[in-house]
Amino acid sequence: MRNSNGGDASLLLGLVLGIVVGAAVVMIINAALEEDKPSLPVAQSSLESKADDIRARIQGAAEGAKA
């Protein structure tokens, strides 16, 4: 794989193959992650529920501290 100027084309070939393989891996991982993501409304309602629980615990602790 030597070119006529005495250079080595294997470096270029390795870079191209590395980029192609890397892009394929990224696409596969991205597709797998998108399947596991909850939709935005589901995530939002879950966070709101957790925030309500924490708010109630804080209010209960504040009322207990006043008494």
C-alpha cells in the first residue's frame, strides 16, 4: 500500500476505517439509548411526584421543629 512518493497509505486507511467503525458504534449506542428513554411527560410527572414528596417531608419536619 505504498504510494508513488514513498509514503504509506495505511495511515489514511486506518483513519478512515476508525472513523467508520466509530460512527457505527455511536449509531448503535444512540439507538439503544433512545429506546430506554422515557417520554418527556412521563419524566416530568415523575419528577413532580418526587418534588411533592420532598416538599411534604420538609413541611412535616418544619412543623415538628416548631412544636
